[in-house]
Amino acid sequence: MDVTVCICTHDRPTYLRDCLDGLCRQTVSLSLYDILVVDSASTSAAAAEIAHMVREIPNARLLTVNQPGVSFARNAGADATDSTYIAYIDDDAVPAADWIERIFCAIGEHPSALIGGRILPHWEVPLPKWWPPTLIGTLSIIEFEGEGEYRTTDLPADLEPYGANMVVHLASLRAIGGFGPTSGRIDKVLLSDEEVQLAWRLKAAGYSARYDSRIVVRHQIQTARLTPRWLLSRLYWQGFSTVLTRRVLDNPSAVWRELPRRLAVMVLMAPTALLSRNSTRFLACRWRLAYAAGFVRAALGPRLAK
């Protein structure tokens, strides 16, 4: 089997360097896998630094795309390789030393169209005490140990794949048309769920989508994300993304069933919107308000500007 590692990056050469260093310290030979760095519309200074890093690695090459957006970059990466599998990793994730080896093992044991892996946190600063424990997943963290098929009793019902650590069978990816163009982050617009949409579209087409916690990366949790302002923005766009996902998966009725509840939340929680977005007061109410606002905005007429 052959694997190409695809890293999509935008203006983050410092994080990318850590990711590439991890890929160069694998327990298998560099000759057994390729690295494709997709530079997604970085500024000229960052692009030059990225290009220099890639030139230093014998099994790495660079693809530059001018259109921003992680889904576009991931599709471009898939179009630029002929490997059997493409292993996506975020530029701010560092693979375990046996990451490639474990990918080979997982594919050999259970050939699947998609295999999601474990994503452990590497905190730049400690997680703030005010952070809601139920929202750890918004930081793209998956700590569950085990393996099995998504959407079965083998795994927790809410366990979903993240592109920070995900292996995809290239022919299967192409067969369903790749990542959806309306999903995934674009610069500061925190749209999400592109991996979820991909996994469920694959399963709907009859393919296998599995999770294997032996495939591990460490996700560098940026200090800038550990603020109330970022969390509220992330929840707003998650609410927005949930609506888009249900529409993509041909389940619009679920949106209309949930809409009255989200409208009620907006009415009840509206006074908390007067607080500063940097405040931690009444955060449990305010993140629910943010999610509901994103949900309602998308349900009644999606606009990507906020």
C-alpha cells in the first residue's frame, strides 16, 4: 500500500515546522510515504518560509493554491496525488513517532474508506478553569481509546472524525466527489463539519468509516483560542455548520424541527449578549446563545459574513 501525507497550511510556518519535524522522525523509512504540503493562499513571507522548509525534506513536495479554504485545499491535495491512501494532518498537529506505522497496521487489518485517529492536546497554556468541560471537543481533541466502525455500538454515539488526523482511501474520496465546497474553515470563518459530512457520505454510499485510537497526533492548542471570544465564535459557526451538514446529508426536516427550540434559546438568553465577548460571566448561557444564533442564521438564510 502507498500513503501520501497531506498537510494544508495557511500562514503558519512555525506550526508547520513542528508537524514536518514529527513526520521526519517516524519509525518507518521516509521512502515508504510521501509528504504533500498544500499552501493555501499564504502571504508572501510565510509562503517563502514554507517553500524553504519543504525543499529540505527529500520525500516532500509543495502545492500552492490561491483560493483560501481548508476543504478546497484538501481536495486540491487529493487531486495532486495518485497514492492509494491520503493521510490528512493539520499543520498544528504533531504525529506520534509511530503514526505512519500505525496507519499501515490499521489499513492492513481493516481496509476502509476512512479511518479517524486519536487527537491528544498539547497545551500552549493550561486550559482555563472557566472552559466548559463539555466543549473540549471544540478544540479538535479526541481522547477515546478503542476502535470500531463509526455510528455503531463499538464507539460513543457522538464520536466523529476530525481532519487533524484522518486517513482516506483516495478512490473512495473521488467516487463521492471529495470534500464539500461549502464546508470547512476559510480564514477566520470557523465553518466546520467537513470531515463529518465526508464520513457520513461515505457510509451512505456503502463504504466503511472507522476509528482507531492507535493512530495518534498531538494537537497544539493555541493560546489565542483559549478565550471567551474565540469560544463564542466557534459555537456560532458550529450552529451554522450543523444546519449546512443536515442539508448536505438530505435531512432538512431535522433543521425545521429544531428551529423553534433554537429561537426560544435566543429569546431567553438574549440579555446576556450585552456582556463583553471577552467576559467569562454567564458563559453557559452565552455559548448556547451563540450556537442558537448560528443555527437560526443558517436556517433562515445563510450568509457567511458576521
